Amino acid sequence: MERRTVFGGWLLPMLLVLPQLLLTGFFFYWPAGEAVWSSLTTQDAFGQGVVFVGLDNFADLLADPLYRQSALLTVGFCLAVAGLAMGLALALAVFADREIRGKSTYRTLLIWPYAIAPAMSAVLFLFILDPRVGLLGRWLNQHGIDWDYHLNGGQALTMVVLASAWKQVSYNFIFFLAGLQSIPRAVTEAARMDGAKGWHRFRTITFPLLAPTTFFLLVVNVVYAAFDTFGTINALTHGGPGKDTETLVLKVFRDGVVNQDIGSSSAQSVILMLGVIAITAVQFRFMGKKVTE
Amino acid sequence: MNRDRPDYLAHAILALGVFLFALPVWLVLAGSTQDSDAIARGEVSLIPDLSNLSSYPRVLTEGTMGTEPVWHMLLVSLGMALCIALGKIAISILSAYAVVFFRFPFRKIAFWSIFVTLMLPVEVRIIPTYSVMATFGLINTFTGLWVPLIASATATLLFRQVFVAIPDELVEAARMDGAGPLRFLKDIVIPVSGANIAALFVILFVYGWNQYLWPLLVATDPGLDTIVIGLVKMIGVETQTDWSAVMATAVLALLPPVAVVLLMQRWFVAGLTEGEK
């Protein structure tokens, strides 16, 4: 879409876009370019300089069982977080959309957790699930269930999934509720007249009409689970025990910042970039189609 | 169907949701008023002891377990969140205004090069960004905490959408009155975008306040610890954790972003759902 009426001159507009362009240049394109370059090099044996090695870093990564394991873990983690956060949010939104007393109070009380930082959700979950100080964690241990996410990988994974999903529910709730409210009452009323019962009506009428919202949220949630949960996981488990909760972003951080393996870490960054580009492309293809229809 | 009967199922489910969100925060609130040793033994009560608020002044002025005082970390977080929110809004308004209201060489290229950065979140360029920051001497500076985060494709796209919808008649009228482009921006464009700016402010304030990976990466100086960084450091202490102090800090860290979301809820919800789709 373009405007018909515009102002003349070109010096002023160029000055106006300049700050944004400089910042993107310095902090987006330059680092991205450097990531691509470093991913094709490696430190020489004496640590004195860098050698061009082509795609070796990528070949090493893809052949590395630890990397594949982390990739698989990340996929599972993303699906679990997205599924849980979206499922709960949808259920809450469906009921918050009904005509009941105290509707707006419920909404407010379900929206505020949007403000919680991912790292903060880790701190809050510690007080629930820590085996010693956590409310539920202690209770489990007192009742004969060995609960210690510091030692048990499966429990650690459960905990980071719960903490990550918990924080994302209100974001999804806001969008599902907006989606539900945009469905014309006449449509659901007509279905009601035809005798469609609650669950049936939801499955055949409401849920299909929510498809664009659901798809949009799926993309957002997967990106959130893949990247923004760094704070949650790092604060709770540091990727451990062992590597049981080490998602790809934690691995980039550990290999690059902690272990200083720049070549491999950069190659991992480039793979993640390709991932984000693919997700964004899919999203715009779909959204673009929605717009032209 | 009896319309007068309260919808018990809806109330039950919504109350359960409210409870699940509120429980951890309530627990932290209650714990912050109790004795650290009791918490460490797992004897935390869910009823806050309002006569014992001593943890708050203590962490605010002294910090705990070797951290900076909490007032200082709150100040760093507040500064960072405000600079990011206002900085992003300012440069995004300027660039969107230029792209929408002017025709200049490389306009399309400028727009697309901003747009493409949607695909480059901080997390995927951790290491190289650090080396660029080092080149500029921005490691361990307050500037380094916020300037690199204010470039924004999403905010630019949002303002572009808003500006495109401004009626042509308004532009023509302004030109008839002899208003130049900067005057038009200040007197018309910014006021009519008020609601969008407010919504974006909430989203970006929360985004800035909640940063974790970025400050972890570019600031190792404890004097630049944000409240989120400080809090995670506190729970990482292996022995002798002062739990009551940690919980009081958690409450203080939660208050500002939650307050911003609640106070500006109306604009925020509308802006979020309009902007993203």
C-alpha cells in the first residue's frame, strides 16, 4: 500500500532513516556477516590465527551425536511448550469469552503474567518445585516420590517445560480471546439454533474459524520456546543435569562464550539463523495468502 | 438452557487459571516476610507475616549475599527499560515516517533492509555481536546495555501500517496551511498515533525490563547488574541462600513491569493484537 500525497525532498527522509539503518548495520548485519565468516574458519593449532576451512564446521556439527541430540531435544521442547501454553490459553479464552459475571476481572488476572521475565518464571518455579525449599517439590519427597531436578534429567526437562509454558499462557490468551471476539455472534448463535452442543460447536465452528490465530501463535510460540527460554533454562538448570536440558541456544552460548570454540559456535548460530529465516518465510507465505484472499 | 443460572463451569476453570498464575507470586510474597532458615527447612507458610517486612529495606539498601543493593539494580533495569522503549519508539517513528511520507533514492532498499532483521534475533548472533560490541568499546557500559537493542523491524512495521492509514486530506490540509514535514510529524502524526505509541511502550518496557541474555553477555561489571541478572545470581548461590531476601527481591523485580501492564492494559491489549497481525 502506498500513499498518494507525499512531501518533496530527499535529504530529510534520508536523515530520518539513518539512525535505524546505522543501528541495523552495526548490530545486525555486521555480526551476522561475521557469524557467517567465522563459521567457515577455525583457530589454527597454535591459536595464533584463523584458517579457512569451508563447510568443515558444519560437517562436524551434523556428524556430532551431541549436536543432533540437542537439536532433537529442542524440537521436542518447542512442541511441548507450544502445545501446553496454547492448549491452556485456548481453554481459558473460550471460557473468558462467555457472558459471565466478573468477566473483566478474570481477564485482568489472566493477562498480568505477560509482564513476567523468562528468567523470573524460573525463580518462581524454583519456589514451587525445588526439592528442599519448593512447596510442591518438598511435598513430593515427603510422599515417597524422589523428586530432584538437579539429578534427574526427565524431571529437569519437565520443570523447564512447565516454567516456560506457564509464562507464555497469558500472551496466547490475549490473542485467542481477541480471535474469539472477532467471530460474529450470529455464526455461533446459528450453530446453537441448529442444535450443535458445546463441544461439537467448538470443534466444528469455533476452532476452524480460529485457524489464523492458532497458526500465528504456533509460530510465535515455537520461536519463543527456541530462543527466549534461554533465561528460564539457564537460571534453573544451566542445561543440566549433564546435557539433558541443553537446547540449541544454550549450546551456542556454552560452546561460544564459555568454551570459546568460535568456529563451531558461529556455525551453530548460522544454522539457527537459517531456522528463523525458514520459519519467517513459512509465516509470511501463509499470512500473505490470507491477505490476498 | 437456563440463562439465569451462573455458569459454574466457566467460573471454575477461570478461577483455576487465576490461581495457577497467582500461586507462585503469592508464595514469594508470603516467603519474603518469613525467616530464611524456616524457608530453607521448607517450613514456609502461605500466610504472610505483615509485621515482618524487614527483608525489604535490607535488600534495597544493602543487597544480599554480596550483590549490589537492590535499589541500584532496579535503577539499572528502569534506565535500560525506559531507554529501550523510548529509543525504539523514536527511531522507528522517524524511519517509518520517512518511508511512508517521502519518495527518496534507495527507499525500498532501506525498508527491506530493516524488515529482514526480523530474522536475526540476538540469540542467533551471540558471539559475533560480542566482538562488534568490543570493537566499539561498549562492553561493560550502560550505553552497551540498550543502544544495540533499539533497532527494531517490528516497531517500524507497526508505525508504517499506522501512517499509511492517515487520510491524504490531512496531509493536503497541512500543506495548504504551510506546515513543513517536521511540523506535520509533530502536530499531526504523533498525536494521532498516541494509542499505538502507548501500546508499544508497554510491550517494549516489558521487553527491556526482562532482558537476560543480552546484559549477561555485554556487562560483567556487577555495577551494571539488572534486577533480573541479580536475582538469578542470588538463586545460583549454592549454600546459605538468604531465601527471604531472594523472595523480597523477586517481588520488587516483578512490581514495575506488572504495574505498567495493569495500568496501561486497555491500550496494551488492543495494540498487541492489532500490531502483530
